[in-house]
Amino acid sequence: MESIRDLLIDGMGDLYDAEKQLIKALPKMVKAASNQELSQAFENHLDQTRGHAERLEQAFEMLGEKPKGKPCKAMKGLIEEAQETINEDAPEPLLDSAIICAAQKVEHYEIAGYGTLKSWANALGLDGVAGLLEETLEEEKEADEKLTNVAAAVLLESTEAERGAATKAKAEGGLRGRAGRL
């Protein structure tokens, strides 16, 4: 790499591969989510992610380049971590909360990548490319915000379930203690 343009093309290749990996992984997250709002958020983001890959293809074409992915090791790792989370044996609200965490790690990676690429495109005066990257960046931020909102509801559900289980266990323990004294 010898120029910002080279960095831009390399970064676009990285995110292009990341989006392709995510297109394959999101259906598993849809299926794993027990919370309907979370499942729907993943479905919606799958549709958006397909559009993100298409926008990157357009950006490559604007630069006179063939759309080409560069293996994104970061996304591979984030998806592997998400898959490990999905495979955990945990109560549904707790598992949903963990899945949201994994998904937000993905979103934050993408937000960082698209933000940087947009800055490079702007610095090079590539307004059309920058506009495409900005559009995707805004969708990634919206997806992250949606996950934050769903996380609040899921976390409330999870903590209520935990409090209920603790109260029940405490009550049962108290009854056993009194029964033993009788």
C-alpha cells in the first residue's frame, strides 16, 4: 500500500468480506433469538447487510475496481464468538442478552470500519463513494441503537426471571428450615 486510495480499496475489501460472512451468519442469529423483537431486528439487518455488500460493489465500480473481498479475520473471530454464545446452554432471556452483546461487537467493528473508509473517501474528494459509505455507516449505527433498545427489554426480562427464581429458592429454603424444626 502506497496511498490513501490503496488503504481505501483494501479496507473496502475487508468490509466486503465481512458483510458476506455476516450474510451467512445472521440467519443463525435469527433462529437462535427467542425474543421476537430481537429476531425481527436480525431479520431486518440481514436485508440491510445485503444492501451494504451491494453498496460496496458500487463503490468499487466507482473507483474502477472489481469488487473483491479480502479475508476479514476480525469478522471471522466475531462470528465464531457469536456461534459459541448461541451454543451455550442458558435460559432464553439470558442467552438473548449474550447474543445481543455478540451482535453489538459486530456492529461496533463495522461502525469503526465504515467511519474510517468514509473519512478516507472524503479526503480524496470521492464524494460518491463517501456517500455510499455514509449511508451504510448510518444503518450500522441504527442497528446498534436498535440492539441497545432491545437489550434493555431483554435484560429486564432476564433480571426479573432471576429475581423470581431467587425469591422462590429463598422461600423454599425457609419452608424446609421450619419443617425441619417441627
